[in-house]
Amino acid sequence: MKIDISGLSDGLHCLSWSEKMPDDFLVPYVIQDEIEIDVRINKSSHSVLLNIAARGIMKLECDRCLEFFLFVFNTDFDILYEYNYTGEEIRDIKKVEEFNSFDLKPDTKYLDISEPLRDYILLSIPMRKVPEENNEVCIYCKKNIRELLSTNTDESINPVWDKLKKINK
């Protein structure tokens, strides 16, 4: 996914498009349909600042019932490309901390945003992958949450463990 910056004048530019991603873009996750991408480009004589927003739907496996559900993701991030006329890597630590900051050769025509887009989409996936619930019922699979999470304590204990219990006493 490349953005042509060679013909852009200094100032603010906006791009929006939808794109179908390859199947291996977010392995092991699967993106449904297309990703909607909005990019604001602020170009100047010394830098190019990109503000990228992406939205889409992906399939996630529920951590409770192991069924797949649809998850709507939204991500928004900035990338700063600074023209480096000397050829040496020079970084201002404040810019590195505030933005994703990269050096840019003056003759660069295209900016590839595929890798940072992939990284930020992966960061938007919650650690606990579960659909929302309403009155302790999963809105996707319609199962009762308490029943899914309960453990059966009425199970009989295997007699093999009796000898070990005696050792512990």
C-alpha cells in the first residue's frame, strides 16, 4: 500500500479509499471484506506527517466458547517522515517519542504504509477476545456466560490421587 508523495505540493492533503487485504496480511486473523483507510498528509519542505485512520471487521475466536465472532476494529496513528539531506541518521529524541519518526531521502516518491498499518491493526485487537454480553448472555452465540465459565465441582476424584493426598498430610 503505497502513497505517491512526489507530485504533492506543500500543505494539507486528504486521501480515502477501501482496499481488500491479502489473506496473509494479518495471519492468523481474517479480515472481512475491505479496510477503509483515511490518510491526512501534511507535507512541508522538511517533513511529511501522515495521520492514518483505518476501520474494518475481522473474525476473532471467542476466548470463552471458541466460536468465531465479528470484531469491528478502529485504529488511528501518526507517522513522521523527515527529509534527511545529509545521508546520516539524525534523530530528535522528542520526535521519536511523540511520533513514529523515520528518515526520508529527498528523492523518495512513494511511502509504503503497509507494515505500520498491519502493526497498528494488530495492536487494536483486545487481549481478551470476547463479544459483548447483555444480562450475562453473549450477544453473539446466545450462551449464558455463567454456564460457560462454571466448573463442575461434582466430579468424582480419581482414586489414584488418594495415596498422594496421604503424603501431603
